[in-house]
Amino acid sequence: MRDICGSTCSISDAPCRALRQPARIVRREFRSRMANNKHQQIRILVQAAAQACEDKKGTDTRILELDAADSGLADFFLVTSASNDRQAVAIADEIEIRLKRNFGVYANSVEGRRNGEWILLDYVDFVVHVFLAERRAFYDIERLRKAARPMTPAEFDEELKAELSEKTRAARTKAKPAAKKAAAKKKPSGTTAKKAVKPKAGAKSTGGSAKTTKKTSPRKGVAKKAASKKAPKR
């Protein structure tokens, strides 16, 4: 997988928020968050592909979360049905265009487009299967992957929302202690500044008192001289 998207999406209620943003901005955000939560971002890609299936009227769309034993093959299978070969090609084209335009992701390989009975799009971390209804019943991928956990797009969407909200709560709880530490660091700096100002005020007051003593001391000397002069006359 080349790129990763970090935006929240909703299949059942509204289109993916990333799909409504300019493709350049989405790809930039996608790449910046790629290394952090790969599994979560794969889910967002699968969700966008499932939304494309829904928009092109694919039926009985299912997302299979593969068992850990099959993780070397892929993490997810996206399976949908079409009523005819033209619709199958249209669904496959829409998935390719949407993931390329909005996320900068290209299929590693595409098979079966010419016949249109079973089109396979391999995105390495997930694989999309677009079947004609009778071919899907014949191959029955869901039965072959019994260990996989099947989900509808709505159920997959709810899980993704819960995962994203949990991540947001964890980020907020981490941010609160950091904010408290920053506030605690700011308070001592203010008190030290006030303490530094106080000695200056004290120095001014002592200087003023010294000046006043100097001014008052000559008056006392004059008073003493006057008293000494008056004493002999008596």
C-alpha cells in the first residue's frame, strides 16, 4: 500500500469526508499518517471501496476480515455482486478511480476485466472481488474462508467509527497531563519575576531614607550650637 488516509468516514450516513476534500490535500494527509496506524488506514481504504460498490448499485456487499493465518495473503476481502458484466466493469472502474483520485493508491494487479464475470483488484493489503451473481454462488468465497469474519458495510463503518473515537479519547487523555505540566512550568517563572522586582523597590526606599538622614543631621547640629551659645549668657 502506497498511501494512508487519516480522515473519518461514514458509509451508511454520508460519503467519506476525505472524498469531499481536494485530492491533493487528502493525499498529503494520507502519506503523513501512513507509518502510525497502518491497519486503521487500510480499513479506511476498504471503506472507500465499499462505498464505491454501493454507489454503483453492487448487491450483497460483504467485507471479510481474514484470520491471522491468512494475513500473508491480505487483511480484508471485499466481495460484491453485479447483475451483468457491464455493471461489474463499472464497479471495478469506480473503485480504481476513487482510490487513485482521492488517496493516490493504485491496484497492484487487476484480473478478469475482459470477461467481467469475476474481476479481481489486488491492493496487497486488501483484495476486491466483483462477481456476477451466479459466479459468486459457484465459487462461494465466504464458504472457503470460514475463519474470516464477515461484515456488512454498515457494520464495518460502525467498527471504524468506534476505533477512531477511541483513538481520539486516548489522544485527549495524553494531552491533558502535558497541558498541566506546561501550566505548572509557567507559574514558577512568574513568581520569580515578582521576587526579582521586590529587592529593587526596597533598594530605592533605603536610598531615600539615607538621603533624609543626611538632610536632617545638619539641622540637629545647628540646634546644638544655638543652645551652647545661649548657655554662657545666663
